[in-house]
Amino acid sequence: MDDTLYDEIDYYKSGFAAAAGRISSDSGQKTSVVFDCLWQIFNAGNHKTTFNAAAEKLGINFDGEYIKKLVDVLRNHSPNITLPSESREVLAGLKKHYKLGLITDGFLPAQELKAKALGLEEFFARIVYTEKLGREHWKPSPTGFEKMLAELDSAANQCVYVGDNLKKDFIAPNKMGFKTVRIIRKNRIHNSPAPNNEAQAHYEIDSITKLPQLLEEIDGV
């Protein structure tokens, strides 16, 4: 889902806007000033301690409990994100010919709220939120893939898995016998290299619009 069907950075922009509103309400600083600070820090590459760095830059005292509240604001907000038209068109076309399933890692309810905002239930027969299985079952664990195969009544060698993150997405499906495809979106957040050859996808494309043709080619192999 994230950075595969839409640009995940749009989610964070929405989330930081929500958090900036909370900080502004509590501190009296202008929402626009707070948001610009958060956004500048995040885009500079600080994805782990954005709120801490913003507090220092804004001269506000954020203790640990307040940071947790801001994280909750981000994860629980209703995101202002939309499914790009090209993703919508591709999914609508693929749904006519394939059983589609979505496996997504991440905290809840954030992932569910993303899926709702993007309208993904319209396209996917099953959605597996690995957080519901336990955080130890996030990718690269095979558990989510095993659950999806069972729910779709499919075998791994009949399936193609599409993802983006070389660090975790393709390790399990490669071992299980899936064909794997990496979508390399221009505005992607995750750029870490694959830890080993087993983590590489079998195919790479730079746009979801190229997926239908690739699937036809894979079907013909």
C-alpha cells in the first residue's frame, strides 16, 4: 500500500498537519510555523525523532509523554490522502482478471485509516493487517503471506507479490515461490538497499501503469 499504490509522504504531510494543530493549540505558536518546522525536519531525513527535533527548534518543551500523544495524533488522524488515478485505473482493470489481496504492515488504526481514505476495499478481496497478527509477524515474516494464501485459496507459485521496500518486502515471498515485482515510485520514502540477493524482487518497474503488461508477460512464462 504505502509507496506502492500512493506516495506515503502524502500521509505524513497530512499527519504532521494534524500534529501541528495540536501543538499550536497547546503552545500558542502558529499552526503554519509548527507545520513548516516539522515538514522541513522530516524532509531533511529525520524520520525517527521529528517531534523531538521540532521541539528544540521551536523552543518548546516536549516531554516523553507529550511526544507519545503527538505520535497518537498522527496515527489516529483521518488522513487527507487519495488514491492516484493511475492506481485506481490499474486496480479496477486487474480486479476483472485476478483475485487481489493486500498485505500491509504498520501500526493500527493508522493502516486501516489509510486503506479507508484510499477506498481500497473496493478493489481487494482480502486485506491482511499484520499488526493484528502480532508485530513479530510484520514483514519479512511469512505469516501474512501464509494467511493471504489461505484466505484466497491460492498457491504461492500462482501468485505475484508487488511491493516497494527492499529491506523487508520480498524476502518471504521469494522463499515461498511467489513472483515478485518492485514498484520504484519517484517520491518514495524507503531507499535502503537490499540486504542480500534473496531480498531483491524478480522484476522492477517505475510506474504502476506498467504492471498489467508485466503480469501478462509473467503469465506467459
